[in-house]
Amino acid sequence: MPSRNNTSDPGDDAKPGDADADAEPMTATSPPTSDNNHRDVVVVGAGISGLAATRGLVEAGKSVAAIEHRDRVGGRLWSPELNDQSGRVDLGATWFWPGEPRVLALAEEFGLPLHQQHLDGDATYHQPNVSQRIDGNPIDVPSYRFSNGAQSLAEAVAGVIPEGVIQLNTTVTSVRGVGPFELDVVEQANGSRTVITADHIVLALPPALAASNIAFAPPLPDRLHGLASMTPVWMGSTTKVVVHFARAFWRDAGLSGSAISHIGPMREIHDMSGPGGNPAALFGFVPNMTPGPEPTADEIRHQLVELFGADAANPSQILIADWRKEPGTAPDGVEALRAYQAFGHDLYQRPSLDGRLHWCSTETAVISPGHIEGALASAERVVSQIASSNISPSSLQGSHP
Ligand SMILES: Cc1cc2nc3c(=O)[nH]c(=O)nc-3n(C[C@H](O)[C@H](O)[C@H](O)COP(=O)(O)OP(=O)(O)OC[C@H]3O[C@@H](n4cnc5c(N)ncnc54)[C@H](O)[C@@H]3O)c2cc1C
């Protein structure tokens, strides 16, 4: 994955303890609809952080609704099946690394098949007028892969969450008041709106997306809104390309499939084949530093032929995921968000709004922010905060209009 890029600190003037400094007095605008629609906690988003948080909260005895915009769980873990049904490939996260114990423990708990990233063979480096075969593979590092796709991790966690808790195809559009909060939940199919009330909210989506797409009334404190709006979405401006072939022909030529390239849309290319080379696939990242179109299939084929030879001219399938265009991932203008030092910011480490609004998602993690590991670490923090919270419905008296 591309490395993080540091610019100025959005939280320079955001001091710990100041989170609620700009808050307006909180009043709910309308009473809760019915007890059936009240939960101890509403988790916004069923990516891996929201799923892990939901699971932990249910196990802690809380009533939970997990509201998910997409028609699937996993968010940035997305592993569609290939057209020929020979396996799944990752259009979102691909790897996890030694030293990421949470991901490994979860994969082992569910018995998910894993394999090592293919490292053997030489790498290639291409720029205009220079084409170099590099002895060995300095591009890849040892890492683990999910043999059934990284989304299988999310699906496994969702599988142990009681039925009815996760609501797919529904979007949280607004949050009103506090104690309890009122959330507008809109169904994709027909636009119908339900109000759910909750004592706690877990924002398990990129902070910039929450700041841009969820209307808070009263508004979030200025510093918190400013920080969230400036926090980059990890890989949210990247286009990922997966190219499926009948066989991993580059391995026959002693190539690892890894390349750094400046001659086409993909900057960084890796082998994405399954165990033993099946299904055979290469993948590449297109870094979009500015808005622009996604690469065409012709451009991708041309680049791969330049790098790996004529065998690359006839792929079985090309899959392209432009994460900038995913409304469940990226706010408008996501390419411009570069303040990576906002990741794991102090203001995300403790609940806001009198201890009731909790920041989940990988961007808020102190440990491995950006990675699946970070998403799991953020969920752990939130579960522990809510499980030990002394806020109870009885302490909310006087909060209703
Ligand atoms: C191309 C790419 C490659 C990556 N490679 C790796 C890798 O190799 N290794 C690694 O560790 N990490 C990688 N990552 C990062 C990894 O995918 C993330 O760290 C992790 O999946 C984030 O999980 P999350 O739960 O924090 O957020 P998300 O997965 O973004 O989940 C947020 C969820 O909230 C939902 N949502 C959004 N708005 C609303 C709303 N208003 N109402 C209801 N639901 C909403 C979304 O649909 C989504 O399901 C990669 C990411 C991408 C995109």
C-alpha cells in the first residue's frame, strides 16, 4: 500500500479536554417513536470495525442495532467471486502482517484458510526509457492472505451476531439531540425513514464521511467536526485493479509479479493468486492524487504486457474498484485529504457528547491505523468504553423535551 503522507496537523489547536468546548446545549427535537426502536447502542457501519464492536457489545449484554449502507457487510473488505467461480479476489484489503495479533486471532478463531503472499521470483521496475528486471523481490514483504478473500473475515464475524441486529441497505442520515439520540435511518429501496433512539452511538465509518454525510443537530463541536472533516480515508482515493488470468504465467519466467511502474495507470503491482497460484491474478494500485477518470481495460492490458510480456494480453477478467466513487467509503474531495497525522488523534480516543458518541473505524486507531488491525483495535476501545460507561437510561431524565 502507498505510504502515509504527512502535512500540517489538523488538530494543532484541538487540545485534549476541549472536545465539547464549542457544543451547543443539546435538546432532542422530537420524542422517541417507540420502545421497539430504542437500543442501548446504534453502530453506524458494518465494516470490520463496526462488526467487531457490535459483536463485543452484544456479548456485553447491550441491545444493539448495526446500520449498514451497503447490501453487504465488510465495507473496505470486499472480495467478489470471479466470473468463472474459481475463487474470490480482493478489491479492498488484501494482506495482514506479522505483528498484527488481532487479525490473526480472529482468523484462527473462525478457522479461516490463510496463505502466505507469493514472494519468489524477480521484481520489475519500469519508467519511460528504463525497464529493469531486479534480482529478487524488494517490493513485497512477508504477509498473510485470506484464501477466501478478506471479506470472509467480516462475514465470519457477522455470522456470530444475532439475526436482526445488522440492518443492510440502510443509511444513517441524521442524528438529533442527546440522551437518547435520535437517528434517522433511511432504507435504500424506498427511501422510507425510521427513527431509532439510542443511549450511545458508535461511528464505525471514516470520520470524514461521518462529518460530511450525517447531519448532527445540534452540530458536532467545531474542533471535532474540523478534525473529522480533515482526516483522510485510508485508501479512499485509490483505484484497485485485479486482473485474472488462466494461469500465473509470470512465475514460469521467474518473476514474482511485483513491479513498480511509471508507464501506465498502476503504480504498484503484486501477485494476487490464491494458494498454489490458483486462481491466478495480479493486482495494482492506481494512486489518484487528483480527481480524474478510472483506467480503461486497454490501458491496464497495455501496461501489463509491457511489464510481463505478451501472455498478459488476454486476461480472463479485469475488475476495477474506484474507491473514490463508493459513497459508503469516500466523501466528495477525498483525494485532497492528506493530513495523516490526524489518524489516531487524541479526540478520537475518548467519547464525545457527554460520553455517548464513540469514534470507531481504522482511522481513529492508535495501533496500526489504516489497517484491518487498526479497525479491530478501535472496536476493542469502544466496547470497553461502553461496557464500563456509567451512563444509564435513568441518568437521562430531563433530556427529553
Ligand atoms: C484498496 C484498499 C486496499 C487496502 N489494503 C489493505 C491491506 O492490504 N491490509 C490492511 O490491513 N488494510 C487494507 N486496507 C484498509 C482496510 O480495508 C481498512 O482498514 C478496514 O477495512 C476499515 O474498516 P472500518 O470498519 O474501519 O471501515 P469501513 O470498512 O470503511 O466500514 C465502514 C462501513 O460504514 C458503512 N457506512 C458508511 N456510511 C454509512 C451511513 N451513513 N450509514 C450506515 N452505514 C454507513 C459503509 O458502507 C461501510 O460498510 C485497504 C483498503 C482499500 C480500500
